Amino acid sequence: MINFDRVGDILSNYGYLIGYGILSTLILAVFGTFVGLILGIFLAYGKNIKVKETDNKVKVVLKNIVKGICNIYSIIFRGTPMMVQSLVFQYGCQALGFNWALIQFPEAVSNILNGWFIAGLIVITLNTAAYMGEIVRSGMNGVDKGQEEGARALGMSASRTSLSIILPQALRNALPTIGNELIVNIKDSSVLNVIGVTELYYRLYITIGGRTFAYLEALLIVALIYLILTLIASLIFKLVERKLDGVKFSLNPFRFKRSEI
């Protein structure tokens, strides 16, 4: 049975550790999502490379190499669990003689920022980039071909058309999926504890649970915090979508009014 007195004790005595855990999880999720999105855009363009009949042999080879690398990257990172990727990254770095634990920061930030935290940022970003590449590519392919044809008819170059016309629409169409990826990263950042990243799950279950032996109560708290964080993230992205659609936000959650044009 859950002992709610223990829940209160954990919240009152270890609130500072829980706060560090929440901040660490948010940094991991937000950084991984948005930097992963930037990398994913490059990945999407790489996967969408088309070989033209007018291309010389060098261009054909280079395009095929880039496209092949992007496809292999996507297959590997989307086809393996992030926990496994974390461990491969850890042991791979150690095999090369690099130990992330040796990276130290000033005491003021060391409760959150350390070598393994940076390693976690790298892992979650590389993992997210593979998914973002597919999300952006699908969004780009979903933009009506007439948009590109119209831009080219106005004299815009292919690169400018892609960056100024196609990509913004692709990102807008993919916004719900990008928001979902942020929510996934908030939860999946917990697996990074296997390489010593002290995120929310590590702080509550391993650290606080280990000190108090109140493992069930610690799990209840961590589950509620994850739920609250994901609900807040979902609400923020819904408000952003409504703003982009020209919908005004009211303090009354049931009153949304389309802005006048």
C-alpha cells in the first residue's frame, strides 16, 4: 500500500533534488527536440536528394552516398532502443579512451551539468534527429506540388523555393508531430539513467528511493510529475497551433475566437 505520509516526507525533505531532476529532464527533452529538429531538416533534405539526368558521374556518386548515409542513419537510430544507443555510446567512448566522467563543471552548476549529462544530450539529440528527419520529409512531400511550380514560375531558384516556401509549410503541418516528439523525449529521457545521467527518474527512484526505501512512493511521485510535464507541453503546442491558425486565446478555456482578417 502507498504510504502518503512518506510521499509528504519525500516532497518536503527532498524537494531540491526533485527540482534538479525536473530541470535536467526539461533541458534534455527541449534541447534534444529542437536541436534534433535542426539535424532532422538536414537529414530530410539528404533523404530527398534526387539524381537528375543532367548530373555528371561525380554528382551522381556524391548524391547516392549522401542519400545512403542518411537512410542508414535513420534505419539504425529508429530501429534500436535509445537505452541500447546510450550504452553503445558509453562503451564506445571508453574503448576510444574517452571518459565523460572526467568532465567537471563549477559547483554552481555541477548538480545538473556534468560529463554524463552532456553525453545524454548527445544521445537524445542523435536519436531524435532520426525521427525528426522522417517527420520533416513527410511534411515536405505533403506540400502541394503547385506551390513549388508557382514559385519557380515567379523566378525563384530551387533552393530558395525549398527554404522559403516548402520548408515553412512542412514544419507547420508537422507541428503536432514535433510536439508529440517533445512529449516522448520528456518520458524517454528516463532511460539515460543507465549511463549515469541524473534526470528525474534517477533522482527520485534511485537516489531518493535508495535513501528512504520508499520506492513505491517515489515511483508515484515521478509518474505524476511526468504526467504534469507532458500535459503542460501538450497545452503549449496546442496554443502555438491555434496562434498560427489565427485563433485568439481566452482565459475561458472554452472560448476561442478566430481572429478577424
